[in-house]
Amino acid sequence: MAFTGRDKAWFRGPRAVGLLAAGAAVVLGLATGGTVTQAASPKPKPTHTQIQLLAINDFHGNLLPNSATSSSGNVNGTPAGGAEYLATHLEQLRASAKAQGQETATVAAGDLIGASPLLSAAFHDEPTIEAMNEMGLDAASVGNHEFDEGWHELLRMQNGGCLNDGDGQNNQNSCPDKKNKFKGADFDYLSANVFYENTQKTLFDPYTVKKFKNGQKVAFIGMTLEDTPNIVTKAGVAGLSFTDEVETANKLVPKLKKQGIESIVVLLHEGGFPVDPKAYNSCPGISGPVTDIAKNLDPAIDAIISGHTHTAYNCSINDPAGKPRLVTSAASFGKLVTEVRLSINNTTHDVDRLNTLANNRIVTQDVPKDEQLTKLIGKYQTLVAPIESKVIGHITTPTVPRTTDDSLESPLGNLIADAQLADTTTVTNGKTPVAAFMNPGGIRADLASTGGAVTFGQAFTVQPFNNFMVSLDLTGTQIKALLEQQFSGLNGPEAPKFKVLQVAGITYTWNPAAAAGSKVVAGSIKIAGQPLVDGTSYRVVTNNFLADGGDGFPAFTTGTDKFFGGLDIDAFAKYLAAHDPYTPGPTDRISTGS
């Protein structure tokens, strides 16, 4: 055999010495008549540890699958969602990872509860917390909707216990199974940027650290939407302060590094908007708050699991050091689960981003239902049936839609505003409201029917927040300011941000071409058919969320003589019963022009 110069050089190296020595041993063994057993090469130690992360967001108590014909119930035409199927998919994904020697952490990026269907909301979302326990959730950031019933109630979601709610009063019932008290969440709620104002301690732990094999540790930081106080009821967050997501997370990085933790994941309840909402496993033209957050979070943070916008994406966005970083979201309602393979270097204990991958997987309904979830759901379906199935009225059309016209007025918005204006629980001291205002974001679905019959469950799907009705006095000048706030501040100045209140008792015209602050056409506002007078005081009605200045309407906070009435869902149900059958009218209260 002839050797090239390269071959000869190789034989002069240490590997060649070992090989020649081994060869000599073989020759010697054969010459002396002995047997030769060649030792197996030692198995090289792995350079990386692979860890599976499974992530969801914005579940909103959707224990049952939504209709496959609605956007809430399918992904690009594939029926998706439902807790029974989600649990099975999670188990199958974990089993697949385990077979490859991987360990798993299951996390969520907020809004597991709140704005929930009646099946969960009727029991203060206790069923959803129990479902997440069954699914093996490890940690979740706190979303804005977790505050829908206030932070005291959110602490109960974590710690357990029962509410004294009159055993079903107002169509809600905490701990309906008296033999099994609500024990709270087995998983950790996390919120690094929500503090008690008086102590500056966080409402929940800011982060949790999970330990894996090969000595690996991963920190999960929980981050709540900073804007939460503007989009939930004021009473629900009274005594709390919310800080900037980026500043808060970045301050935690040195603390984690001092503990020897190099692998860091943020569970962020804020999101973005891809140009193509159907591209659920890519990142076409992503925009929105999550992009700025991702570009400014400390480079030591290795991945961002996001939510809030109910969109799906699988992105790589450069960190401040110019290095790509994983940013994901799994849509909403349990339709998708994000599977992340974190690849951690066994020497540095840091995430190897180039070898870290993510995949948004559709929660299809072609797998067996999880037996424990089926049992749990069946229990609460039995308990909620008498409330849900009660017929409260009829409509003469298949649905009353929330779809708006060019002026951003909708038939369903008009119906809800009419119901609020007719609500007698807000009449006090002889003062009856003459105008009503409803926030469009609080209208969560079209009003459906079954052969024209509307049940309480169908009405609740439209208005699931259990807000209280509030009457208050506003002057004509304050009403003008209120209407301009639909197109400015948080709600402007560009069209996608416009938030036009649904109204009753008031008409007006707004000019799309006018500048912010001057959108409402002068002299067009009328109440009860009469021109609005600046110095006159008018009694109006709205929900407590808007009355507290929510959704960017601080003009409501300048009102006087506030009076709390009953629940918005009760006003809605009573109005449908009093106008049975109900026929939607024209959308002619708000117009556009100059």
C-alpha cells in the first residue's frame, strides 16, 4: 500500500500512534496463541441537551371545540381545537420526545381564562384551571383577561378556595361540586411586571426555573401586557402597577445569570400581526408590538413565546446584538400548539439558537379524546345545562351580526346599546339615561339562534364579561370629547385603530378625511333628535369597563354622579324577552360625510 504525503502526515499524529499500538497488540496476541478481544470505543458524551417546549396561548376557557365553519374553530379549513383533543396531542408530543430521550416543559403565554364560553364562565373559570392541571401545564404568564374578575379572584385561581356567590346567583356558581372544593392551579402563574403599588412586590413570582438532565436549567419569565389597565375594569387592577415589558425582563437577566442560568425564555402576553394570517408556521411581514419588544429584549434571552393578538406565527427576529431569536405564537382557543426544540450546549449551558427549532402544530380532531378531559367537561355540561339552554327570546333572522358598515356601526351593536338604554337598573333619583355607549371589543360573537330561538348560552357568547351597567352625567362638551376619542389617542390616528362606540339615543356624522380631534362633523350630534348643547348635562349609560376609561376613553372618567346597576348580560336577556321576536333595524345612527 502506498501513502500520500497527507496520509503520512496523518500517521505521524497521535491517532496513528494509537492505531499502530493496537495493531502490534494484535500481532503479539496471535503469535503467542492467545485470543484477542478488541475493546469497544467509548461512547462520546453528547455536546447538547435537547429539551421540548410545548406552548399555547389565549385559550379563553374554550373547553369545547368551536364550530369548524368559524375562524375560531379551524386552521385553514382544518377543524381544530377542543380541550379533549389538545390534551391528547400534548401527550402524544411528549411521548415522541421521551422516545428520543428529551424532557418536556409545557407553558402558556396568558389569557387562559376570561372572555370564556358559558361552560367555563358560569363557574368562574374553575373548569379551565382544572383542565390545564389535567393537561400538565407547568407555567403560564398572566394575560390581561386573567384580571377580568379582578386580581383577588386571580389569586384564588392560583391558590384555590371557593367564592360565596350565592350558589348560582347571577348565573354563576363557584365550587358547584360541594364534595370537591376548587384546589387552584397546579401550574405557576408568572408576572414579572405587575406589582403591588404599596410594597412594590410582584403579584406573582416573576419567573420559575425548571431543571433538566445534564445539569441544564431554563428560566421562564412571565410578562403581562403593560397596557392591561386600559383594557380591563379599573376595579380589577386597583392597587397594582404595570411596568414596561422590556425594561422589566432585562433587569432580571443579571439576577438569573448570578444563579448560573444561561437559558432564558420569556412568556410574553403581547403579540404581532403577520401580513398573511394563514401562514401559521412562518413569519410574513410581521408587525406590531412584539417586533419592538423582540428587538430590545436583552440578547441573553433566548426565545419569546407570545400571545394576545390571537394570531399564529413562527418567527426569527434579530436581538439587539443582531443575532436571530425565536418568536412564536399559537393563535388562540387551543387550535394550535407550538412545539419548540431547545438545543442547549452542555458546556456553556446556553441555548444554541442555530439548532433550536419551532413548529406550530394543528390540534386536529382526528385523535382519540382524552378520557379525563371528557369526564371533566361532561361534569360541567350537566351542571350548566339548565342555565345554558333556557330560551330567552327569538330573532326573525338566523343571526344578528356584529359586522360593521362603512361608519363602523353594526346591527348587533345597536341591539346591545338599545338593551342598555332600556335597562331600568341604572335609573336613580328620577334620572333616566338618554344615550347609551357600548365598546365594540366587548361584542365577542354574532348573536346566533336555533331556528330563531335564542338561549341564554347564545346571548352569553356575545357578552361574556359580566360587566355592570353604570349611569353617569356628561355635559355636551364631554360627549364631544368622548366621540373624538374614538379616532385619537389609543384609538388613532390611523383607521386600523379606530374604535367606534355602538350607540343608542344619539346620532352623528364623522368625516374619515378630517384630522384626529376634528373627525366629528360640527353640528351633527343629536340626542333624542335634538342638537347637542355644550353646557347641558345628559344622563348616559355604559358598562363599568368604559366608565373607568377603558379602551382609551378617558372622557368617561370625567363624568359625575355615577350609579351602578345590574349586569350587562341580564340587560341584554331582558331586552330580548321584552322584544320577542326581535328584528334587526337599519344601521342609521352613525354616518360618514363632511
